[in-house]
Amino acid sequence: MFSKISSRHLSVALLASTALVSGHALAGTVSGNVADASGTSALQGAEVSLVELNRTVSVGNDGSFRFADVPAGEYTLRIRYTGAQEQSRKITVTETGDVTADVALKAASDAEVTTVLVVGQRANMLNAISRQRAADGVQSTLSKDSMGQFPDQNVAEAMRRAPGVNVLNDQGEGRFVSVRGLDPNFNSASINGNRILATGGEDRMVAMDVLPAELIESIDIKKSLTPDMDADTIGASIEINTISAFDRKKNMLTASLEGSYNDLNSKTSPKAGAEFAYRVTPDFGLAGGLSYYDRKFSTDNIEAADWDKAGFARTLEYRDYDVERERYGATLNFDYRLNTNTSLYLRTFYSKFDDTESRRRLVFKIDDLAPKVSGDTATFVSGNKSSERIEIRRDLKDRREWQETSNVAFGGKTYVDAWKFTYDVSYSEAKQSEAGSTDPIRFRQRFDKTANILGVTFDYSDLTRPSYTIDASKPGAALFNDPTKYSMAVFEKTTKEAARDKETAVRFDAARTLNLESGSFELKFGGKLRQRDKSQDMTYDIYNGYTGALTLATVAGSQTYGLAQMGVVPDLAKTQDFINANLANFTKNADDTFLASIVEDYKGSEDVYAGYVQGRYENGALRIIGGVRVEQTKLDMSGALVDADTLKVTPTQVKKDYTDVLPSVNVRYNVSDKLVARVALTQSIMRPSFGKLAPRYQIAENDDGEIEATFGNPDLDPYRATNFDASLEYYFAKEGVIQGGIFAKKIKDFIVTYKTSTAGVYRGVNYDEAEYAINGEEADVFGVELAYSQAFTFLPSPWDGLLVSANYTYTDASGDIRTEDGGVRSIPLPASAKQTANLVLGYEKGPLSLRAAGSYRAGYLDEVGDLDDADQDRYVKDHFQLDLSAKYRLTSHVRLFAEVVNANDATYTAYNNVGGRQRLLQYEEYSWTTKVGIKLNY
């Protein structure tokens, strides 16, 4: 219905605009550039108007603007930019040629200041406000310098400062971006206009920690869509741009060097970067950058599982992590202005994220022993029966995984009279690789006989830190930390992981501007082809024996762990040396190796054919952008079905295609010079992840003889959403804005992954326990977004250096899933936090710049544990992190800085609800990291 209405209205608008085209002679174009008064930088987001014609355009990233088909006559050219003095000038358009008008803007707040600053906290606040105000839809913007004001370690952490944005962490470091409290899978991400692909083999969501923040020029977080944008977005379209030589009016060279110190492991990490922009000629330039960061840090972790109804875990793990993450990044871009009507570009980007993780672990495995309960403590004593044993595991995981992202794009734009043509050809690739990781090597001792009876008491009075005590009166106490009593049980080696994601895309757009008696109408249409190939190839080697004697004593080491006494654990260097020297003596389990290596493999191709038509009507205060986009998806997936009993492999292939018609309309209305209203109604989709779609399953028998199955589900339908946004932006001061809005979404066929411990049949396979993804029914999302930013330049000195930026987002996202007995259970959408907030307090005056930034995310549902049992659902507790930074400008070219990351020692806690109480699933702490460095700017 919506698409029919939109198409009819579009046809009416086209006919009306054709009838209203001015009969005046068309004399060509009015074009020019807008920069700060120093001529250093383009002022992207400035709004330029031809007042008499009620026509307005926004300045591009290179500072340029252009009006096509302007009738001959005299006009007032007006230029506005937040924090700058408004400027107007008279121009005369004749029938014989074009008009060029270059503009330099001065600061508005101080008559003696002759330039609009382009670096620093205040300048970047103004840049964000200007670009947000000029945007067609609901949008937040981060510039390069604004990202540099915070001690953020990657792009994900930089983005959490924007309204409605927070991140999901991995090992205490931001990785996935959540917009408006929603699942990161709901976002799409692009770099220089082309898709960033997922490095892992399972999900579509992009790991933003792979991208160095130092190489990013700006980020636009677009929360409403227009027809000329890719439609696979429900949360936000995250558009990342790298540097261009035309972004600045002068050549630029910057370099930085820093060192950081992590409190938990007492190690120092180096970081360095450089960036340049150089105009070889006025019409040809190149720009690029390099970045390197070798971060060493530690994580202390406790995990619990197998909670019984009495409220006691039968698996408790103490995990000691040492992590090293190296980031390499490079970008090199070329821009060439062929003539006044055609400009071309070549964009290249590469990043590598090398993640090495060493984990030592102490594990308690309790069988069917009945505990002696006293308050929050439970005491277990092993017995003579095999069902009464206590198993202690001490193992080592040494995993090195590296992720690579690359993108190259060639394109440009050409003006022909009133037509504008844009075109782009790109290739993107993402990889995740692993080779030779120890994953893990396990040593165990079983306490189940009279001679080694073990007594252990667990204390659960502290949710996040359950502790244990060994009963010294039992004979097993003397053996508990004896490394000679722990024999090797299993050695698993990830011999190869090769996850690949490749996409080739071709895009073409054409736009024609029509002059009306008042205002203008732009007709735009185009198409895009995306051809994507994704695959995962895993090779595991599983060894469950060793020729000769191998005990923990051979590789024994000590902990660097602060949450409990782990006792003897494997040493990383000793274990690596021993495996390398004695690999031939390990006994490989051929069946387990075969099963583990085949079940995760798959290949998939996805072709998306898209076309759209869009109309843009603008008349002074009113702007309407509407149209329809059509996307056809063709999917071809292949995998393998494996029977663990017979080792029979059955290749499978699934093909499907579907077409979506997706209308949208965005309305912007300037109620006054200070008040902007926006309304958007759009439809969008989000395709299921390749890993969830892959037609594969694994059948395995666990230690209790139960059949566990993991399935892919090629029958999954994509998420389909109808989205509504409405907002008001009040620019109450030259350097301040208050904004508020509401948003609502109706999502059909939302996807959840769940685990069930109830026996059943799926895809013709019997199981006792299973894990797979399903489509839910409908989900409803409603939210409120509030934000406030202001520079207090009106206060008397020294308080005129104060800045404040605050935002808050409330999201209520819930949906229904079908239970196994045919009922319905309502759940919050996974990864959807009800509340997110950011508060930034800044001070900038003279050479000194100070900043304190706090980020808050409420708790959320992480996983659906069992369709029928809400007690098995996994939740994550709320998170608040405080970061501090200070900068001092020694000279106009040299700045010193010091920063503290996670100054409040924020932690991570996941839990479920058993017996009406919260029960720990995972707890991690990271402590703080401090940084010091120097930055040079020329």
C-alpha cells in the first residue's frame, strides 16, 4: 500500500515540476568553495542559498557547492555555518557564462578572531552540528579531529560518543557498534561509499576494532534512509570516509607517537601514525596515512555454567588471559579534477588486526554429587562411584588470529548541463585466518577414590566472584596442586582457519535538477550491482593421547591472575616448545579430527540487484525526499550434513531468491532559523548472516552420552522493517543545539539463536540438545533520543572555555518467539539495551585542552538459552566507563597529550536467572590503561 501511494505521488510531483519549470533563459551554474578564513580547511556542511529562488545546497567534503540551470538575474548568495558569521553577497547571472563565488567565513563569537578554527574541541562540535543540520535525514557525524579528542583505541570506541551509539566489548575493548540500543547485526557499514565486509565466518556485523581510528577522516551515522542508499539497514548506515587531498585547502602533514601502560599486566605498548595531504597541482592531489599499534594487556575472568535449580554451578572456571593486539593500517587516495565538470578519484584502504590470546584456566567439573548447603556456600566431596567424581582441569589456550580488511574504489562525478552523473566501481575483501593455534591443551585429574577424595566448598555470596576452598583434611588436598598428577587428556589444534568475504560492486546514478517558480525539484535514479562470495574452511587436529609420559609437570608455570589462587598452570613458552619438539608423539583421533574439520565449512554467494527512483523537492524552508528502491537478492549456499556415527558426509546446496520493494520519504522543515523539524518513514531489510543460513549440522555425543546437534537454517527469512523517525533540533545559540526525537520500528521475522536441552527432531535429525537460529514473529521497537551540545563562549574568562555534550537514548525493543509446545514467549530483542547515554565535559582555552567522557549502556539480553525456559537466557549487566584526556599545545605545530582509558575500572558481567536469583555466567575485569604522547602538525 505504502509503495503504491509513493509511486503515485512521485508521478504527480514529476508532472507538476515539469509544468512549473521557469521559462526564463537558463544561463548555467553558480559554483564555488567555502573555507575558513585562514584558507586551511573546507567547511563541509555549510549551507549555501540563492535566497530569491529558495534554493539551498550543502557544501561537500572538498568545500564545493554548485547550483545548476540558474535563470539570468541578480541574486543574493547566503552562506551559513554553525559558529561562523553569516555572509551574504550579491551575484549577477547572465546568459553568457557561469558564476564562481569562493567564500571565507570568520568566527561569530569574537570580533577579533579572523578564522574559524578547524581543530580542537569547539571546532569539532561546530562541525558536527553543521553537518547534522544540513543532512537530508536523521544523522550524527564525527570528524577526524573530534575522534582525536578522546583516548579511543579503534573506530568502535570513537563512535560511542555519538547520540544513541554504544559498543559491545571484547576483552574490555570496543568491537561491535550498537545504534539506538539495537543488535550490531542491524547496522551496515561502508568505507568511502563501499561496503565493509565481516572478517569472521559467521556474522554480517563488522568488527570495528579492526579499523584504526587514526586513518578515518569522518563518520556519518545515518539513522534514516533515502532511496539512493543501500536498503540493508535497520539500526543505522555507518558511512566512514578516509582523507582526500581536496578536503583541505593547504598541504598537511601530521605525525604522532605514544606509549600506553596497562595496570593489570604492567606492560607498555607503542603506537605511531602519520597522515598527509598534498596538492601536486591545483587539480591533482594525493593523501594517505599509516598507523601502527601494538597493545599488550590482560584480563582476569571467571565463568560458571551448569547451574542446577538449587542455585549452584557444577562447572566453575578461573581464566587468566594475556592479550596482544597489533593493528596495521594504511590508506592512499588520489583525486584528479579533469576539468570544471568532471572529477575522478581512486580510494584504497587496508588494515590488519593481529590478535594473540593466551589463556590459562583452572576448571572444576562436578558430577552428580549432592552438595552440603549452608547459606550461599555448597560443599562437594568426591566418592568412590564414577558419578561422584570431581574433575579438575588445568589447560592452556594459545590462539593467534588475524583479520584483514581491504577496499579499492574508482569513480567520479560528471556534470552535463543540469545533469549530474556519479559512478563507482569497487572491490572489498575481508579475511579471518588462524594457523597452528593450541585450542587448548588440557591436563586433568579425577578425584573419585578413597585415596584421593577431594572436598571443595564454593562460596556464591558475591555474584561476580565465586570463590573456592579446598578441604585440607581430605587426602586429595595434597594432590590438588601436584602437577605430576595431571595427565594430558586432549590437545586440540586449529591447523587452519580461512574465512573469506569478497564483494564486487558497480554503481551508477543520474540526477537532473529542474527549476520551479520557487524552489527546485531534483529527479534522481540509478542502480547498483553487488556480487558477494563468502566461505569458511576450517581444519582442526584433535589428539587424545601421547606416546610416553606427559603430565603438567613437564610444562608447569605460574599464574598472573588477581581474582583467585589458581595454583599450578601450564606455562606458555614451555608448552609451545614441547609441542613443537614432540608433535609426532601425540596420538591423533582421526574420527574427531574429521568431524571437527568438516562441519563448519561452507560456501555462499549473494548477488543483490538494486534500482531506485528518487525525487527531491526543496522550497526555502521545506525539503522532501521520497521515492522507492527495489532490491532483488539471489542466494546460493552449500555445506555438508555429517553423521557422527557413520561419518557419512552429505553435500547440500540451497538456492533462493526474493525481491523487496522499499519506499521511503524524508521531510525536513525549517520552522524558523533556529528550529528544524524532521520526519521520516522508510522500509528496509537486513539479510540473515551466512553462518546462520549455511546448510550444515554437527551431531556429537557429549560426556554424558547425550546427542548434541548444531544446525544451520537455510530457511531463515530476512528481517523486514518499517521505520518511523521524528525529531526537532533547536539551535538556540550560535554554538549550541538541543535536539529530541522519537523513533519506532516494526520488524518482521526477527532472528534469534537459541539452545535447547529438550530432546526433539530438527530437519529429520534426532537430538537431546540443539542449537540453531529461527525467525521470531514480530518485534516492536520504540525509542526516544535526546541530545544537547554547547560551547560556553559567552561566559566570562576563564569559564568561556567550557564545553558540554550530552545525549540519552531510550529503546524499548521486544518480540515474540514460538516455544516448542506451540506457545508464545515475549522477549527483549537480543543485544538491545534499553538505555544508552554519553556525557562529555570539556575545557579548551589557549594551549590547554581537557576532556572527561563517560559512556553508559544498560543491561541487555545476550542469548536466548531455551525456547521454553526463560531461566536459561543469558543477560549482560549495565556498563559505565570513564575516559580522561589532557592536551597541551607547546607551539602551533606541537602538542603533548596524556590519557586514561577506563579510569573507573569498569567490568563485564553476564548472568542468568536460576531459582529466582541472578547466577553468574561470566565476569571480567581489565583495570585502567594510561597513555602519553606527542603529535606534530604541519
